[in-house]
Amino acid sequence: MKRNYRNAYDALEKIGCPVFESVDCPGRFMISAEENYDEVWADYYDCMHWDHDGWLFGVSGKINKILDKYGLFAEWQNPGCLTVCEA
């Protein structure tokens, strides 16, 4: 993984975000939208969170803030998973 991806991965993992590496996206990482037990990190179907407290297109403002810092963004792979990409 490139340094910006690794730094973002580590920062997200540190705050409890459900990040994981996948063979589907070599060199990048993914974020689960199905592991919203203690905190909702991403929700494909919940429009109430959009544009509220940094939420954008169903992705938590906490995630967006960290990804922005490293020149990355989250894109929906499917309703249960986000792929992290370079901006």
C-alpha cells in the first residue's frame, strides 16, 4: 500500500472504523458498511445522514475528514462496502 493509504488505514483503524484489505482492490483498502454495531460508519440507504455533521453520500464525517487529509475518498463498491481511492 502507498504511504497515504497506509496512514489513512492506520488512522481509521485507531478510531475503530472497520477497515480491511482485500484482494479485490490491490494497493487500496476497504471499509465495511455492515459492521455498524457501536457506531454507524457508513449507510448506503440512510439519506438522513447525508450532508449532516460532515456526512457525505452516506459516509461518516469522521471517515471523510481522515481520508481528505491523505488525499483519498471513499466510493461505494456495493451497499455493504466502501473502496478507498485517490482523489
